Amino acid sequence: MTDRPHLAVIGAGPAGLAATLAAAAQGVRVTLLDSAARAGGQFYRRPAAEPPAAHPRTPHHHRRTGRRLDEDLARHVEAGRVTHLTDHHVWFVERRSHRPAEDPVDGGGPRDSFTVHALLGPDQDDSVEVRADAVLLATGGYEKVLPFPGWTLPGVLTAGGAQAMLKGSLAVPGRTAVVAGTGPLLLPVATGLAAAGVEVAALVESADPKAFLRRTRALAAQPGKVAEAAQYAARLLRHRIELLTRHTVVKAHGEERLEAVTVAALDADGRVRPGTERRLACDTLAVGHGLLPHTDLAETLGCRLEGLAVHVDAEQRTDVPGVWAAGETTGIGGVDLALAEGHIAGRSAAARLTGAPPDQRAWAPAAKSRAGLREFFAALDTVYAPPACWTDLVTDDTVVCRCEEVTAGAIREAVARLGAGDPRTVKLMTRAGMGWCQGRMCGPAVAGLAGCELAPSRRPFARPVPLGVLAHAGEADDDPSEQR
């Protein structure tokens, strides 16, 4: 046991790693919890073992940064400054307040305390508790899924899912692929699949390249990002991947699995232009429409949201004393922004916990990077948006909620005939969103078909929890963060 203040960091992606290293370097004891078997998150995901020399390495940029983060984490773990808990699936964070609500987080006197509840291992049938003086949420994001006819066929997967297969196991999902949707993630997915030997028939992007001409100031301020995009463009040419901009997937075809997709051009209003339909043979469709922040834990703690992301101040503090947030949970912005925010959050948390006045000069370069990257990705958000009329392509017999097998027709009936005007009411009338994923997958689609904005859905727990675990919550005597 030690008297050093204790910070629990939830999520071992780029933001969580940067925060952990920054806080540990300032003398704070850190417990890093993550559901994966290895640190790195989706961006730094890699195989459990290095591939043999004869096997092509998984395509990856920023490899040097990932290796440095790994080495720094290992040094802090060996020195006893960090406890890294893998295969820990956090389902709830409990806050106990020991001071008046109006006291600031660094106002002296008794501090709040937190208990992090996590399910263990792949079976997730047992739970442990980690007690800490403060919590830093680096829970990342998840993919936005929009349905279309045939999207439930085997062979159709998300763009991030295809990338995870390639990075995590060096496996390819098929022989011939189409990559479709919108957003910068499609570029590394398409070029990564091609580099691994998959024939990529086309990259189907619904955004209009001309829209970038109206964002030249934001683009010019990030020459590194522009150069990275140019490198991907060169790879597309090298692998002879056809780029179809202002196009979308209309339908996926197949009997027992995917056999082909129909794509079509979009007009200025985001509607399919008649007569432009084209059928592409493929056995894999990797489709993505951007990411959404993971905010379940933040919501249960009572953190304020701005839109769908966690609101933070200049130090990455939420409005809940003792809780910081960094990375995609505060807004989707890529690895460089996550690293900057994580570093700031870790330095701030360490200063506040040790009672030292935060020295913002110590993280001035990260703050400068954060400001520029936030402006850059705000501009990208206006370019990479799903087609305005995507719901027109969703037929009534298309399954929207896969957990409960609710169709688009049932949702439209709930809206038109029964008067449902928001996702919650649609859920009560149709069971859309009541399944295992609790609406995380179908939420954007239900909101779009209901004609309303996607709103945060406050859930009591961040993941399904066995009743036996709930019955015994609070009885744990051992704190894994104390184990060495």
C-alpha cells in the first residue's frame, strides 16, 4: 500500500496510454484498465505474435510511436508506477463524494473517491473493483452503422471490423472487396486490404471532393495530414483501386453470403441519380460512416455532454470533480489529437492530485496541437457526412435492429401511425434497441428513420452484467490495483 494519489485510467488506446505515461512520470500511481489483451487500442492493434519473415507485415503507420509507447509503459510497470490490467471490461464507475458539491476538484480537504467495476476475461462472469482518487476516461469511439438492403448478409462488415481483422490476426475477410461509406478511415482500410493481397474492386466514397475546396484554411494549417492523404492517394493508384466519389452502395446481393453490390452516383441533394446504378462482384463489403464517441461511463457519472461527446475544459477536466476525459470520447479526431489530449489530461490529473498548481506551460505544445487538430477535424466533419437522403434507400423489409429483428417498416409505422417522435418511443413500441447491444448499433439508423437527431441514451451500465455480479457488487475485498 502507498500514500501516493491513485489515478484509474480506463482505456489503453492512444489517449489512455499518453495519459498514463504523463501521470506516472509526475509521481502518481496509475492503474490502466482495458478490455483488450494488449495495450494500443484499435489504432495500434497488432497480432499477438510478430509475423514470420515470409509473411507480410500488417500495414501500419505511426509504428515507431506505438513501439515507444509500449516501451515506456513497460518501464513504468516494471518500476511499480503503473498497474496494467488487461481483459478488464469496465461496466460501471461508482463515485463517492466526501466534500461539498461546490468545492473545486483541487480545493483541498477530503477528495471524492471512485470505485471502478470491471468484468474479467472473455467469459466476463466475474467482477473486480479498483478504488482510486480520480478517474480518467479514455474509452474511445465506435462505428456508426447505417443499414441498407442486404447489409445483414455474411461478407458485409464494418470498415473498422475489416481493419481489426487485418491488424489483429493478419487475416483477410475475402478475396475481392468493395470499401464503401464515408470518412478518412476508408483510405487505410482499402489500401491495407490491397497490400494484404485482397483485390479491392472500388473505394466508394459518398463525399464530394469539391467540398474540400471550401475548407482550404483548415487543410493548409495541417500539412502533415494533407501529406498523409496524398500518400494514401498514391497507394490507391499503385494498387489500381477505382475511386468512386459522390457514390453510395444501394444494395448488397447474395443468397447465403455476399456475391455483389450495386453502387450508384449521388446528386447534389444526396439522392441516387437514376440510371447510374452499377453492379460490382465481390465477396466482402467493408462499409463505414464514421465514428461516435463512447460516453456510457461518462453519462453514468453525470458528466456534461456537448452533442454526443463529453465536454471538457482546457485541462481535459469534465464538470464532475475528479473525472478527466481524453481522446475520441471528447470528440472524434484521430490518433494525434488523442495523444495530445491524453498527455494534457495526465499532466493535469497528476498536478491536481498531488496538490501542485498545474503548469500549463508544461503541456503548451500539446495544447497547440490540440487546437489545430480540433479545427481540422471540425472541418472534416462537414465534408464526411452520410448522404442526406440515405433513408430513402432503406426498404421496409430491411432489418434495422438485428438483435430484435425489427424492420424499417415497423419503425416507420411506429412514427407515422402510432405517433412515435423519438428513438426512445420507437424503442418502446417496436423493441428496436432493446437487444444485447442496447441500441449502440441501430441507434443512428432508428433516429434517422424516425426523423430526429441521435441523442445520448443514458444507460445504468456500460455493458451487460450477469445478475450474480450485481448481487455481489461491493463485496470485493481485494483491489487489483494493489497487486504487484
